[in-house]
Amino acid sequence: MALKLITNFQFMQHSSSHCFNSTSFALRPSNLKFSSSHFIPRAEMESTSSSQIPPPLPEKRVVVGCGAASVDFLATVASYPNPDDKIRSLSLNVEGGGNTGNALTGASRLGLTARIISKVANDTQGRGILKEFEADGVDTSHMVVSEGISPFTYIIVDNQMKTRTCIHTPGNPPMLPEELSQSSLFSALENANLVYFDGRLHDTALVVAEEASQRKIPILIDCERKREGLDELLNLATYVVCSEKFPRAWTSAPTLASALVSMLIRLPNLKFVITTMGDKGSLMLERSQNDASEIEETDVETLLESLQERVDSTATIPTCISSKSDLRISADGIGAISGRLLAGTAEKIPPPELIDTTGAGDAFIAAVLYALCADMPPEKMLPFASQVAAAGCRALGARSGLPWRKDPRLAPFWL
């Protein structure tokens, strides 16, 4: 399995094709599926009826992202192989990947003006990465291109268990802060309304974040796991979206809910933290603008239980349940913050429609970026982000299923 994928990667390196729709692979051509949505005219992708026309684009809609951009080689298999197995793939999809690349692609499709700061090599994969971004409307003028090897990831998609396993190879040579000129940095941040980081390229990311902070541009950090340099970025964060495991790993708190309280205590500039939990939905702790230190404290575990009791288990579409505002929310042995807790549910995707969860978190973040630019209230933002993420899970790869702004599935959120 891995040998076949490596052979195809090497073939692409020597191919004259500069995009990801090449069909000249030797591996079972009848079953190969290559990402081609970025070659479909935008007008065709956005076709919709007049009753589903979204509202005007947000006035403040420039978002800058700094982080990973790569190529994904996605092989679908009937079931995950045992050690030393030799199995056949059911399909192969090749498309752009990387957390920042995926999130900005999703944000651009939703209507934001997206600019990316990252690095690729001047090889077939690097040229394909750039071409795919440009086709999706992502500004690549601040990307660094050099000789070397572009980053890539092998992804095994297990049809039986509906899981994906990623094997990443970083680009070489890595990006250095001095490769991003001051003029390029200033140009990227000009008129920016939001800056997003996925925790990678940490030295360069810190330079960008410090400049954004000086300009008082809000910063959103994607915390997938603990990484080198992440703490310095978090100290500058305005918003955090993280994986289910991250809060407890970062704070050493005993539960997820108490860990969210700990994060807001330790990061006083943070306005909210959202943790995504796959098919279990999401949990958000939002800091209040009003000081509620004088009122009686509410235990965060008790508050979470009360929200979970209010969830309609029969609902198939994403929903959001919120506590009262301006509560004094406490965690035993940790402390208390003034704010509110919100629980978002995930869309219940019918099993035949669930294809691949690769990039679901990136799609969620794309929607959060849009929601922040559009001043969506959290009660609307969480279901919106869940809907966008669910759309992405209905296709193979992180980008193939990302919805466009006029996708009928998003119509309820434009009302």
C-alpha cells in the first residue's frame, strides 16, 4: 500500500503536469479519483435559486492565515490493514491539504478575502498547491517558493470504521522567518480583519502574530495538539478553536469543561474557546464583557449537564444550547470566570453519506472565520460551523466537499 503511494508520488515529481488532475498514474486507473472541483467555473459551483440568495458579504472580510499548505494523497480502503498486510485501495484522490490551506479555501468559498503565508517548493506539488489556491480565490502572493520538496501527507481512509490515518512528511527546507520580507508581511496584514494560525511554522507565525497584535487585529489559533512555540502564540490569541484532547493536555485539568475554564483564566486576552468533538458536536466557553464576580458561582460541570439535558436527541440538523449570560462559572480547584457556556450539536450524517472526516476541523474553522467577520452570534455560529464541517465529510478529502457560499445546505443560516 505505502509502496504504491510512494511510487505514484515519485511519478508526480517527474511529471510535466503542474496540477492535481493528472490521470497518468499506473495504479488502477479506473478507480482513481482526482480533485477537480477547482476547475469548475465559480458561477456553476454557486448556482442557486433566488429564494436562497445569501446576504451581502461582510464589509470586514479580509482574513490572513499562516501555517501548513501541502498535498494530500488519500487512499480509501475497505478496512484498515493489519501489520505486514498487502491490500488494494478502492480509490485514490490527490488534492491540496494542510490545516491553514484547507481553512482558507473554505473561507474563500464562503466569500471571505483570504491571504495565505506559507512555503512550498518549486516542484510539481508546489506548483499544484499554488494553482489550486488561485482557482479557489486564495491570494498566494505572500507564499514563499524555493528549491526543495513540498510537504505532503499520505491519508488512509477506512471505509469500515469511518476513520482516517495521516502520515505527514514536512517540506524541506523548512520556512524561516527571514524568508518573509517585512514588505510582504505588511502587505499581507493591510486591511486584515482577522489572522489565523494553525500552530505550524512557529517562528514565522510568531513574527506575524506579534505584528498583528501591534495592529490590534484579532487572532484565532487552531490548537490541534501541543506544539513547539504554541504557548507564545496563545498569549496573543483572541479566539481559540481546539481539538477535544487539547484543553486537558494543555492545562492538566481533570475534565474537558474544567479545562476550558482554566484556559480562559490562563489566557486573559481570550474572548472564547471552542472545542470540537466530532459527532458529539462542540463546546464553547465565552468570556463575558460584564464582570459577574459578585454573583453566586455556578459549577461548570453542573452547568454542562444542564445544557446536555436540554439537547434534542432526535434533531438531525445542528443546533445550539446556551446557558444564561454573565454567569460566574467555576471549576473546582481552578478558579472562576464571568461568561456563558454553549453546547453545539453535530449534524447526524446518514452512514451511507459519510465518506471521509479528513479536514472536518478545518472546515469548522473556515466557518468560524466567516462567522466572526459577519458578526454572527455564537448561537448561530456553532450550528453554521457544524453544517459546513458536515458538508465536507460527504466527499473524499479535506477540500472536495467544502461548500460554496450559495450551497443550498447553507440557506437556513442566511435567513
